[in-house]
Amino acid sequence: MFVIGGFLLGAIGGGLRARARGGKAADIAQYATVYGILFGLLGLFITIYLDRMLRG
């Protein structure tokens, strides 16, 4: 859940950031991809952390 949510939020945020800076379609796609991957990885680490903490 956190991985997918992080990827989607990162992709949307990255696309909006590139558009605000006046980027073209390729720039928007690149920002969306990079931010999606970064936030997806962050979500993965959160998932692993929570899994280990809840197992005790």
C-alpha cells in the first residue's frame, strides 16, 4: 500500500513541479518518473520498517 501510494503521490507531485517550472512533455514525464521511484522506495522502506516493528 505504501509503495503504490508513494509512487502515485511522487509521480503527481513531480509532474506538477515540472509543469510549474515550465517544462515540456518530456521534462514532465522525467520528473514524474523520478519522483515516483523515489517516493515508491520511501514507501518500501516504511513498509519494511513497520513489518519488522509489528512482528516484535
